[in-house]
Amino acid sequence: MLRTLHLIATLAAIAVIAGAGTTTAAPVRSDLPLWLGGGDNVWPQSMSSKNEIGFTSIVKVGDWRLRNLRCEPADSDDKDCFTWLRLDFLSVIDGGFTVAEARTRAGLGDSISQPALFIALPELDAPDGTKVFVLQIGFRGGSRYLLLKGHGKPAYKQFEVLSADCSGDDPPSGFRQRKAPHGSFFLTDYCVVENQEGLKNLAVKSLSGKSESAMEFIQPADTAP
């Protein structure tokens, strides 16, 4: 009997861990990157003068915090309330960002960085000034995406993270839901996007939903621990 109760408690703990994090919304992925860099709406963008070359961006480089909006207060010490991102330029020669990710800020220094791009979707701009952006993370072996809603003007310091609504089965939309065929206490569902148009369609559908997390700028890269 005690062994059975211990097993049940262990399985319950694993279920909590499997579902922990800043959001329960399905991740968004593509088999190949939808953007490769270049263009007026993709950052970072190259800049040069007589004496220097480099890159500029509408999104700040440094440490960002993904915060679960259900956590109160906003500065809760609960690690399950946050995911930390460190955004930096790839190099002074090559275009692109790097993104490191960790559950704690202290863990960012030991995290493996992935290449990334920041993309604006001006077709989805709203009359009230709301703008929609995409953070594309990873290139080889597929990419994943954060759909972001921002207000104000560059450089942006805060975004709402859209909760991707991948429900339904409508292949012409350019996105679809995938999950393991058998039930499990591990979360397996995610959104697959086929092309840029499919990601835009997913963003439009998700704009009407309630955001579960926020992405907040904390500190510039040159002062990060």
C-alpha cells in the first residue's frame, strides 16, 4: 500500500514538472526556418559609416524575462513563473542574434545559445498602434517561434506573448496541431507552421485570445551578470 501511494505521488510530481513553465500554450515550430535574414522588417539590420560597421535593432539586446501573468506578485520568487532569455548580437560581421535560455537568470551564462532573428509583421498592425512581431529561434533542425504583441515605439522593452491557438484542422491556413497519438501526462502538442503566411494566419487567430505571459526587458547586455 505504501509503495502504491509513493508511486502515485511520484507520478503526480512528474506531471507537475511536465506542465511547469511560463505558459501552457502549445509551442510553435517549423521544420525549416521561415526567415533567413535580410529585408526591411527583419532585425538586426546592418549599418555602416566611414569608420565603423555594425548592426542595429528595434529590440534591445540584453536579458529578458518571460513572466507567467498568472503569477502574483510580478516579482515572485517562484522559478516556475519565469523563463530567462539573453539576446545578443551574433557578431560584428555576421547578421543575426543569439538567444540563450534558462529557468533562472544565473543559469544564462551556462546555457547554449542559438541563432535567432526578430521579425516585424506590419500587415497585422492595428489602428491603436499595436504591432505584431516574431522571435525566430534556431535554424538547423527546425525553428521555434514566439509571437509577440508590442505597443509604443522602438526600442521596445515589453511585449505580450500571444498564446498560439492552433485548434482545428484547416490545412490551407498554413498551420496545424500535432501531438502524440496516445494519451500521456507529458504535454506533447505543438503547432506546426508551413510557411510565413501560415505563421501570420496563426498570429491573426491568436490575437483575439488572452495572453498568458509577458516578455520584459531587464538589463542591457553590457551590464548583465
